[in-house]
Amino acid sequence: MIIAHLILATVTGLLFLMAGGAKLVVPIPKLREQMSFAREYTPAMVRFVGWTEVLGGLGTGLAAWLGIQPWISVVAALGLVCVMALAARFHLIHDERSDIPKNVVLGLLALATAVVGALRLLG
């Protein structure tokens, strides 16, 4: 169970670090060309979502590997599930159905990380 959690937490953490990091370092005009989300919301909101993904990715991966307060990994992964659910809702409302599978896959990956992490904590 420990190995499964570490693998899931690492993959989830890295994917969200990349996704969130892009929202933090890519200039907003460039993001607006690539993401409808960035056209719809203020730059501050785009950066906020980037920070939530980066911090969620760090919390998921580092907490699992370092073993310091291992419940943080579970909570961070559940937070990422919420972020992906809201992202899927955004794409559904804006009739961007082709983007929803990415949100579902990332959300399920984060959920699997949370479940395996919780099982690891419970023994």
C-alpha cells in the first residue's frame, strides 16, 4: 500500500505542479490564447487557480514522501478533486466537452491518491 500511495502521490503531484506552474509563469495574454478559462476570469483568479494546483501538487507529493503529517497528502488530493470537479463544470457550462475528459482523468487520479493514502493511514 505504501508503494502504491507513493507512486500515485508522485504522479498526481507532478501533473498538478506542471498544470498549476503554467498558470503562474505563462503571461496572461498567452494563456488567454490557450485557455478559455483565462479569457473568462480575471488574471488574479487564473493565478489563484495556479497556486491551488501547485500547492495541492506539493502537498500531495511531498507529504507522502516525507511522512510528515501524512494526512496532508490525503487532504491535498481531495482538494485537487474539488478543483477538477469545478474545472469540469466550467467546461460543461461553456460547451467545451472535449476538455472534460482531462478533468475527469486528473480528478480520478487525485481521488485514487486520496483513497490509497487514507487506507495507508488507517493501517
